[in-house]
Amino acid sequence: MSRISVRGFAVASATAVTTVGAVVGVAAGGEQQSSSDPIEATAADSTLLADIPAGQQAVAQTASLTQQADVQSTAADAEAKKSAEEAARKQAAQDAKAKKAAADKAAAEKLAKEREAKKKQELASRSASRDSSAFPIKASYTTAEVQAMARQMIPGDQFQCFSNIVDHESGWNYQATNPSSGSYGLVQALPASKMASAGADWKTNPATQIKWGLGYMNDRYGSPCEAWSFWQANNYY
């Protein structure tokens, strides 16, 4: 069966081929082709649909509409696929963004909790330490006695750092005096009178000096270990 396009319509009929060929021959003023001559597969562009018998017009119109519907369906499918891919891409981007935001929030919350826990631990450690007033007053103290006081007053995780500073500053001599600067005591306070804020007996009581030194390190550096880190870098604190 041959398919002929006449002004956009597909005519699916052997009879239609013969009819269109005859019409073309008459319109051209030529002799009608004999039944044995080959018939053109495509009619001339000048052939009008009105010249084709009514029955064949219906066949041509139906074929054309079917073809148009196929083209429109293919275009619609392509557009739908494109829209679906774009929607999927946008959704994936939104999901990735939301996932990252959630991860960042969780990390920030975890860090905040860790800092809060550390702060509470430090405060609990400090509050559990003995105050300078808990020690009996003596006329003099040995190095071992002074160190024992410090161990009871300084948080356990900070004692070694505190001890390192005192080792370098005074060698655990609570009456050590720097003749050049006038700094005094275990932690070599300058001026020495600053230690009066921890107690009036700051000159003779090592516990008072330890109390002041711990407060100074916490206030200025955050902890004795932070103060020791600074001392190592600068040879003073």
C-alpha cells in the first residue's frame, strides 16, 4: 500500500494514487497515463484536496490528524520529561542544602554542650577546692607544706601548670623578693600589694598568695594552664 502526501495529508490508498495521478494529468493538459505506466509516489504541490474524491479526502484527513497527534504527543512527552528532570534537580539541591544546615546546627549544638560541660566541670572543681582560710596560721612553712596547700586549693587538672609557674617564679619560696622590680611571693606579684585583695596576711601566709595567684591566672588567662602556655612563649605571665 502506498502513502501519498497531498498538501500535508497522507493518502493511504492505491485507488487514491490512481485518482491523484489522473487529476495531475488532466490539469497539465497531457494525455492520461495508461494503467501500465508507473504512478508517482508523491502528487504535485499544485494538486488541490478538493480535486480528490470525497471518500479519499476523509482518509487523507484522518491520516494527517493522526500524524499531528503523534507529533504533539512526542513533544508533550519530551516537555514532561524535561520538567520532571528540572524538578528533580531542584529538589536534590534543596535536600542537600537542608542536610548541610542540619549538620551544621548539630555540630554547633554539640560544641556548645561540650563547652558548657567543661565550664561546669571547671567551676565544680574550683568550688570543691579548699579556701585559704581553711589552713592553720603558722609562723613559717616548709616547701612541702606550701605545695600541700596548693594541691588542695588548685583544681587537679591545673595543679601541674600552676606548679610550673611557681617553680620558675619563686621556687616555692613564699617570701621570695625580686630586688630589682619588687615583685614578691610564690607567684611574684607586682606590685606585691595587689595580693592584699586576697587577704591582709599576704606577706606571711602562702595560702593567701596561692588564692591570689589562682584568681589572677583565671581572670587574666582563663586558667593556670593557659597562663603556663603564655609563660612558655614569653618567659613571663
